[in-house]
Amino acid sequence: MAHTVQDHQRPLPKSALLSLPPSDKTNRGAVLDALLSGAFAGAVAKTVIAPLDRTKIIFQVSSQRFSAKEAFRLIYCTYMKDGFLSLWRGNSATMVRVIPYAAIQFCSHDQYKRLLGGYFGFQGKALPPFPRFLAGSMAGTTAAMLTYPLDMVRARMAVTAKQMYSNIMHVFVRITQEEGIKTLYRGFCPTILGVIPYSGIAFYTYETLKKLHAERTRRSQPYSYERLAFGACAGLIGQSASYPLDVVRRRMQTAGVMGQQYGSVLGTMKAIMVQEGVLRGLYKGLSMNWIKGPIAVGVSFATFDLVHNLLNKINQPGYFPH
């Protein structure tokens, strides 16, 4: 009995303290930090690549053949005709969507990692490959399900002139009045089918590269440029794997304003292959994605980690900025 009392009086080692389950208050703070970090990361990443993203969408929803020369010619013509800021047309809708999307995705990824870690017996440790992939897929699916109508609005604004839709609310009103509220969820199935491999592979690749880096270098945290490189690799692999479903999603989302009719995922995919072929249709704009995708994902992952680590430091007792 005395031995037990002594053990209780002895201060716990630091490693034991780190392994203790967080209180509800601490967990709420961690959730809030993840939400803020994710929102900031998404906003920065999407703003950086907005002109390339808009150009890619325009090619995805048209039958015009894609090439790097044509893509940059479109960017130049848009700039000459409508001015520099027109290259960011639809970015306000992107921000309205991407801020909650990225916040939910990164925050839910942290929570899914914690839940799966407890379920598989890896609490506080790096997850094995399959749970690592599963956490990323579930995070992307959760975010996509909760923010999908905003993605539809953003796609409509990206491919139309200012005269058609004046602002975000105008898009919502016109779609619901003229095409029905169900139209806000057109393309939802290919979105979810695409998000599962994309988000799963992207998070899996990034987490795996960080784990391998820590094992090789004995540094727990990579440098900023290493985070960018890991994120770029994650984006390149993830987006390449799910790209055809991204094209199908955009075609279904913009069918109402492009004079086309697409009834289902398979029907849309078949129509694109028959009319434009596999490589020139389902993979149209992929080379543009190989430029913007790694940049966006790299910036997003790196920004999230840096902001999240900073918030963790600020929340520690006795922290004073120098």
C-alpha cells in the first residue's frame, strides 16, 4: 500500500504526461486550432492558383482541345479583355467554399486519425497504411458532403460572363428558380467517387513522406520547403488518380449553362469518351493540373502544418513571442 502511495506522489515523466488523454477543454481547443489552420491554408492555396484553376475549368467544360499554348492564350486574352482581376473571377465563390471545406477537411482528418488510432491500437503514433488512407478519404468525404452546393456555384461563376451571374447569391437564386434546387447537387456522385481516392491518396502520401522523413533525419518536424515538396508529391499523385471524375463532375455541374445534357456519371463519361476520346476528353487539362495541383496542395499542407504548430505554441502556458 505504501508503495502505491509513493508511486502516486512521484511526479510523472514528461512522456507519460504527453500520453494522457486530453481534457474536453483541450480537445475543443485542438478542434478550433485545426479549423482555423485549415481555413487559412485553403484560402492561401486556392488564391495562389486561382487563374490556373479557372482556366482548367473552362477547358474541362468545353469541347475545345486543350494545350498549354491555348491555356496561356486564354489567360492572356482574358487579361486583355477584362483586366487583371478578371483572372480571379469566381474566386470569391471559391473562398466561400474552400474556407469551410479546408477547415472541415483538415479538422476532421485530425479527429479521424485520433479515432482510428484508438480503434486500431495506435493512439498517439503514426497510423498503419490502410487507416492512414481511410482517415484521408473520410476527411475529404465529410468536407465535400457539407460544402457541395458552394462548389457548384463556384463552377458556374468560373465559366460564365459577369452579365449572367452578378454575385454568389444571384447564382443560388437563379439556379433554384430556373433549374430547381436539385441542380445544386448535380455532379455530387462523381465528386464523392473522386474525393475518396484523391483525399485518401493525398493525405496518405503526405503523412507517409513525413513519417519516412522523421525516421531518416531524426527530426520530428520537416522544414517549410520539405513540407511544400511532400505536399506537391501528394497533390500530383492524388489528382492524377481521380482526374477523370473531376472532369465528369464539372460537365454535370455546368450542363445547364453550356447547352448540354448529362444524366448520370456513366452516361457523362461515355459521352465524353465518344465525342472527345479518353485522353483528350477525360484527361483534358491534366497537364495544367500537374502545374497547379502540386502548388495548391503543397501550399495547403505546408500552411496548415505551420499555422497549426504556431497556434499550438501560442496556446502553451508561459508562451511569449520574441
